[in-house]
Amino acid sequence: MSGTRTLVHLISISLLFVWSAVLLYFYYTGRVNQYLPGDGIFRPMVLVTGIGLAVMGLFNLLTMGAEDAACDGHDHSLPEEDDDHGHSHGHGHVHTEACGHGHKHEHVHTEACGHAHVHTKDCGHDHGHAHHEGCGHDHSHDHVFTKAPGHDHSHEAGCCGHGHAHAHENHGHGILEESTWTGRIVAILILALPITVAAFLTPDRPSEHWVMNKGVYNQNYASTARADEFTLRGDGNKPSRALPKPVPMPDTPLPPPDKFNDPEAVTKAASAPAKEAQSYGSFTLEDLKQQVPQNSKGEFVLEVPEIYYTGGDLEVQRVITGQAIETTAQILPEKVNNADGHRLRIFRMLVQCCAADARPYSVPVDFGEKAPDLKEMTWVKISGTMSYEKEGDQTVPVIKVTGVEETTAPDNTMIY
């Protein structure tokens, strides 16, 4: 194996190990939890794929010598044997193949009659033969064969015994071997750079602009899509009765990110028609206490999606209004119905399949005075009391804040 082919082979093996290392790193550090849900086969497949790539890389590394023997050159030699007439052949080929090509064969034969012939064939073949034949005879063939794109074949053969020696150089076995060094470097960067950046430079959280573009200010609090997962009714977050047919989120286009500083544009984008809150039957304070845990201060500890879905349930609203609650979320400025600057917005990301399809569930929080200057996307623990305000066609859950503090992100920053 030439030095270039050896280097290219080692680079290919290294790329397999790089991808394997990144996948295993994401799995064993828990970073994959930020991107894929825990149920299903997504996370196990990351582990299986990482191990599989490592095995492939190790196999290719250990079999380099075998590939060298198989591809770099062949040597076939068979013992010379005599046929019925007791003769042997030895020949070497020189062929040049192209669109038009010439073959030159020199054959020397000695036979009983003793004759020589020279013939010239079509396509520019020139053959010269001299024959010497008898009960035992010798054939000597000299052939040199050069085949594009650069194969050298040397044959020594006869009808009864032959030896072959093949030298194969410049075989292409993939883009890294067939390309120029410029092409190889580009291919290596394409294969290695994105996965390396994802592993070491990409933060495990969405940016504020990504969250805004996902519709953080465009909420439908009366939606019943996924409501059965977060309703405060029933036992263990399971609904005690069938919920109404889900109402899809309105498909209202949002302004581009640079327009989010324009309150009118944001309000217009957030003013999609919404369904009014519904009555789903009896719900009491005892039901709330059985369903929702309380902290040491007696505050009901709720997730943002649970608060979100109370906006569509009239009985739950009546019970929880005025109750002290606590929730943990990320924070953004409020750009809807916030002329006095008293509000911020908290949100959590919900994932259906993977991080790419995540969308924010959000509610406004009101401080009753100028909102504190908190950095966007900061994780905060909010304490307050629940209230509901009519805004347009919706009943909006609003937390009246009694306390706020920065906190660390939970183990799962996204809710599945």
C-alpha cells in the first residue's frame, strides 16, 4: 500500500472514531437528554450507533494488512506442468488500451515444417510469429499490457503451467482516495467539523430568537392538544374523563426576529382567534390538593404547561384563582399587553419527538411595578398567586409575583 493510500486509510478510520466518540460522549454525559425523549428507542440507538462505529473503525484498523495484500498487488504462481505434448509457455504482456490501441505480440514457434509468419490485424495490432513445433515445443510470448488509468499486468503463462504477477497501482476506493488533496480536505471537514462543533461549542439550550420564532408570544390557552398530560384533573395527571377534541394551535405567522422590538407587530401576531374556556365538570380544592404537591410554604408546585392549560378549564380556574403557587421556568421580556412595563414572560419547552420539534408553553408574570432587569433566558423560580385576565378572545393565566430568584436549570430543561 502506498504512503498516500495508507494515510487516507488512517484518516477514514479516524473519522469513524470521531463520530463514535461524539455519540458515546453525548450518551454517557447525559447531554443527549436535551435533544431526545427518554421513551422509545431514540436514546438507546445513540448508544448502539456509537458502539457500532467504534467496532467498524477497529475492524478497519486491524485489517489494514489484509487490505494491502488484497488490493496493492497480486502474485499468482502455479508450478509449470507439461501437457500431453510436453510444452511450456511463458509470456509477458505489454498492452496499451485506449479508444484506439495497438498490441504487439512476438511469438516464436519451431515446428517440424519450420515456418514463420507475420501478420498485422485491424485496429493497429502488429503480430509477429515464428513457430517451432515438434513432439515437444516451446512457446515464448512477450506481452506488455498497460491499461488506463494505470494498471501494470505482467503475465507468465502457458497452457499447461503459468505464473501471474499483477501490480495494481492507483486504485480508487472512495472519495478520499479518488479525489485530489483539496477535495480530500473538504470532505474531511464536512465529515468532522459539524459533529465536533455540536459536541464542544453548541450550547444545550435554544436561543431567545429561536424561542420567539417558535411562538412564545402566540399562545392558545384554550387548546386541548396534550391537555390530558398536564390537566390538574384526575389521578396522577390522568384525566378522569375524555377531554374535548384537541384544538390545533393557530397557524398565525410571526414577525421576523428584528420586529420583536415592535410591540404593535408582536401584539398583532399574538392576536390569533382562540377558543373560550370550557366547563368540564366538578373540580374542588380537595381535588387540587390531591393532584398537586405543595412545598414547605404551602405553595402548589406547578409546571408551566399545567398553568397554561388551566386557561381553558373554568372549574379549575375558579378553584386555583388566588392560590399560592411556585414554578420554575426561563424568562423573556413581555412584548404583549405590557404598556406599563410591569410584566415578564416565563416559558418551558415541550418536545414531541426531538428538540427540533420543541415549542414553548408560556404565561405572563406580573410584578405590580416595574419588572426587574433579568437577563433573557435566565432560569428563575417564581412564587406568586394565580389570576386570570380576559385578553381579546382568550382567558389568560397570569401569575401575580410575590417572589423571584435566579436558579439552576433542572435536569431536563425540556419537558417530554
